[in-house]
Amino acid sequence: MVSAPITPQRITDDLDRLLEVLPEPVRAALEPPEARQQLLEVVLDLGRVPEARYPGRAVNLGDAVVERADLAAVVEQLGSFGGDNRAGIERTLHRISAIRNRTGTIVGLTCRVGRAVFGTVAMVRDLMDSGQSLLLMGRPGVGKTTALREIARVLADELGKRVVVIDTSNEIAGDGDIPHPAIGRARRMQVAKPELQHQVMIEAVENHMPEVIVIDEIGTELEAQAARTIAERGVMLVATAHGNELANLVKNPTLSDLVGGIESVTLGDEEARRRRSQKTVLERAAEPTFPLAVEMHSRHRWLVHRDVARTVDLLLRGQLPRPQVRELDGDGRLRLEEPAAPQPQAAPRPPQRPHSPRQPAALAPVPLPEPPGTARAASRESTAMPEPPLLVCSVGVSTLLLEQAIRSRRLPVQLVDAVEDADVVLALRQQLGQRPELRRRAQQAGLPILVIKADTLPQVQRGLERLLQRREPTDTPPDGLEGDGTDHGGQDDDLAALEECRLAVEQLVLAKGQPVELLPRSARVRQLQAELAGHYQLSCAEFGSGQRQRLRIFPR
């Protein structure tokens, strides 16, 4: 756990401006300072006693019920109500929402207190420096809009970004044509009708060249699609969405695209056996619109998902994500609690084989690659010496399909744009015929060209695997061709392979809960390694083809 001091919070609420429009009995009841502290909203319903709401409690204001004249007097002092039945007080952040009867007459008002809280952004200040899009989630009243307003100010004033706020209900920058000073130098675009918010989002990008767009309450499919369009144009997004936590968005068919979208995939028989799962599974359809997400469980406790794609993948596999916990203590210090690694589970130790005096040193296990950007991946990259990736230049093949094939099969492949920088060329047949100059450049560079017939995921996967097989050394005999039924090193290699499997299971699978891939071995040695994994009650499957066939061991 890490603790760090942050700047003390400063709150401005212009509460007197709100009290001025309320009926006299309500204003008198809220006059004492203790009645104003932590006030969330004032409720005026026709024929009922006015009510003041605070966190976790509600208090009646006097004994007199609200009359129609009281409601009319309040409405007369407000700005006009929009299509979402919301109005405000000019140059303030307060929001007044109306309840109407069947004829359109106002019979209730919810007067919500708007506060500008300076200092809350310290909870996620480091995330804004990354330049990645950020999504805030949480129940109503937890402070999402307040945090959004402060983030817009810091991005515009302190980081010097061109920020545009899409203010659908005038809740972020206040009512009136002049934005509230709480958003700093950020510009504000108002929305005439709530159903037009997605159009204004696109208009902001096309007309005003923002570096950051701030949006409150993404709630429709059109708005989710507009957010993806904006993100793909390289604009940073900061937004809030309906939902208490990330798992709610995954289950929400309207907004799931914000976290990558969910699709049902039917696996082949071989792939289903390898995964030890049903043939129909749920998978993430694309990269998330928002790579970063924050769950606001309270005003002082936030959960940060630094890799939304990995979190969604874990949720779809039925595993619990481990976000970073950020909390403000009583002294105003920010405490960071990193996710704890899973505890190792006790497992029976397999019988030890007798050591041979000629046994070589145990081979290090090969863990599966971590997603880029994680601390574990960074530490592994700094200590290991991985095989250099195969540089592939594609011609006519979908980049999305290539990236999906590389990610799903974890292939050591890197895509490059220029033929001169590549090791091989992967081309679609009809596209290669239309680009003879590219074929000539590849031939001059002495690069092999692999042609596939169709731009489909299976074709792309097989093509990449064939290119990797051509890269394998040719002086090593293929699997299963040894005449005496033994491996290259005989019993010594058997013991080394089993010791490699034991280290992988104990140090990575059980201790850290991560799957591992062992080094490529012959079919007979892979069978021995599978039996050893069975002693630990772990499942495994074969992966790869040809000389690259190897065993993958999964955690419980």
C-alpha cells in the first residue's frame, strides 16, 4: 500500500443562489449552517411537505405542504426547461428537474445542489497524463459529474489541452450562455435536445479540432457508436456512463461497445477441446473505446482498471478482476492499494525421479506473454531475452484480422508498413496481382511471399503459422521421426523436460495463477509432462503445430 499527500479539496456551491428561488418556509429551514452541510437536493412535491435530502437520510422542512403557487413561483425564477425536463440557475451548477402530470403541468421539482470541488482530480491525475480515454462509473450522487468538471478544468488549464465539453443538461458548466468558471478554459457546447447528443459529439470533432472531449452520461447505442468514432480519430475522451461497475457495462447490450463489445463465438472441435470449454463462448469483439476505467464506489474510494481489455477478458472467463484501489483517508492522504497476487494453493508434490549425475541444469519455464503495458510484462522484458519477432508486411490483408490472429495464438509476429523493413510478405491473392511494383520490391529484397486466398481469420492464422514454420531451423529433425523412440538427449532430456514442467507448475501456475507454455518437445515427452501436470490436478492442452508443438498448462 502506497500513501501520498494530495492538495486539500476546496468546495464552492453558490448555495445562496439556490435558496433564493425556493419558497420562504423552505429557505428559513435551510438557513442554519448545519442544515446546509452535505445537502444533496431539495424535493418539492405538490400536496406534500418539502424534504431535504442528505447522504443516507432525509429531513422534512416545516409542516406546511407545497401549493401550486409555490411551484409556479419557483419555475418563474428559473431558466426554461429543456426536452429532458431540466432547468438551472444562470452561472450556477444547480439543477432543477420537473415532474409533470398527464397534461404537462409541473407537479414536482427536484432541486439538486451543484458543487465545484477543486482537488478531487488528484485521485486520477496520473491517468490524465497518459492521454488515454477515461470512463467514470458509479451510482447516482457519488460525484461523477463533479469529478468530470474538475478533470475538464485540469486538462484545459494545467495540461494546456484543447478541451470541449458536451453539456447536454447544462449540468457540467451550469445554466446560461456563459460557462461556469469551474471548467476553466475548456469550451462548452450545449445540446438542444438530449437525443441529439451523439450528433453534437461528432460536430465537436469536425468543427472545433479538440484534443479532449468531455461527455456526461453516455446512455444510448448511438452515443456509444459516436464515442468509438471519436476515439478512432485520435481524440481523448473523458466520460461517465450508466452502471455501478465495469461488470454492468459488459452485461449491458446497449453500452458494451464502450468496453470492446461482446460477441458469441462458435469454436471448432479442436479449439473447444484445447480450451476445455463449450463450443459456444462469449469473447470481446474489439479493443475498448476506453482503455482506462474508474469505478467510483464512494466520494473517497475509487477502483481503477488500468487495462480494461484484460478486465473484460477475465470477466468473460468467469474470473474476478483485481483493480487498483485508491482511497482518501481521514487525513486527506491518498492511499494506493495494488491488487494482490492470488495465494498459492496446496497441491500434492509428485514423486521425485532419481537424479542422474549427468542431468543438465533445469530449463526455465516459458510463461504466456502478458498484455503490453503491465508491470509484470515490463519486468519480464527487462530480464528475459525473447526470440526476435518475425517482421511481416501485409498486402491487402485486414490489419484487425492480423492483430486478432497474433493476439489469440500469441504468435511472435510484428507488423511493419514497408517491405524493406520486413522479413516476409503476407498477401491476399487479388491484391498482390494489382500491385506489381510491391512484388518487384519484395523480390529485389529477397523476401519470401506467402499468398492466401481469402481475408478470413482461419486463413490469416494458418498463413502466419506457415511463415513461422519456414523460420524454424532446418537441421533439427521433425517431431516423431526418431528411429529409436528417444529424444535427442535420451534420459537426460527427459529429466530436464520434467524438471522444466515442475518449475513452471510450482513457480507460475500455482504461485501466481497464470498459465504457462513449456518449450517445444516431442510427442512422447509432452505425454510425460502432461502426466506430471496431472499429479498437481491441473489441466493442459497441446498448442502449435509441427516442430513448435508444446504443452500449455492452465491454473485451476
